Amino acid sequence: MKYASLSAPREQNTLRVAVTAASAVSLPINTNEVLVTVTAACFMVAGPTPTAVAQTSVYLAPNIPYSIGGLKEGDRLAFILGAVGNADAYITPLP
């Protein structure tokens, strides 16, 4: 398992995405690697105009920080819950 190595942040740069049973998309991300943590089990996909689909996008378990790499300039992350409810996804750019 790879763990993120973070330096003490000098500014606040974490994005929050409210996640529901409909696909929710982040603002554009301008780095190739981010740390993602979700507060409830959900599914995620990346791309320039992504739409997350429950049961077929990448599954993320809650409260586990995931290092997501391979992003391109301007990519966005989309999240969706697999059931009714709501959660938050936190996206922090990594250096």
C-alpha cells in the first residue's frame, strides 16, 4: 500500500465534492496526483468530462486516503454513491 507524503500546507487547497446518488463532478484538477478521501462508500472515475456510475466505476471504501495518479491537466473526478444518502469527497493535490 502506498501512503501519501505531505508537507505542511502553506495554503488551503483541498476540494470538497458533495456526493449523492447522482454523479457529482469536481472542479478541474491541475496536478497529476491527488489524495482522495470519501466519507461513505462510493464509486469514482476521472477524465475531462467524467460521469461516475455506481457498481462499475472504481470503488472507494470510506475514510481511507487514496493516492490517485495519472491525472492530466484539467481532469476532473466524478463520484457517486451506490445507495441513497450523501457523503463528501475530499481531493487534495499532491506535490
